[in-house]
Amino acid sequence: MQVTSALVLFAVIWFMVLFIALPIGLRTQGDEGERLLGTSGGSPAHLDLKRKLLWVTGISLVVWAGTSAVIISGLVTVDDINLYRVFYPDG
């Protein structure tokens, strides 16, 4: 795997984990009952973004290392996921 491919794979995994992790444990202003003027009730009341980003980075590193190991080992190749061959085995 090229360095650029590894970085792109990490970025994709990182953003996927981020979007999964953002709503976890979120307390909204509507939940807290202290809504600021001009904000939505669904706005976060206390967003500890630094801690969440550290968790996302750690989880992403683990998932990326596993995914990279599978790719580098050759356990799964592009030929294994070639859908054209699955749907048209004679062609």
C-alpha cells in the first residue's frame, strides 16, 4: 500500500468514526433546559470536542491498523470484491 493510499484510508475511517461518535453522549440545550437566545433546542449544551476527537483518533488508528493489515497481507484483494465477475461469470 502506498503512503498516499494509507493516508486517504485513515482520513476516510477517521471521518466515518467522527460522524458516528458525534451524537454519542450529546446533551442538548433542550435537554438541559438552558436554551440560549438565537440557538436551536438541539444545539449542544456542553461539547467536549477535544476529548471526543482524541477518542475518535484512537479508535480510528485501531480500525485503520486492522484494515491496513488485511490489505497488506493480501487476505482480501480487488479480485475478491469484483462484482462484475460475480454477476457475469462467463464474460
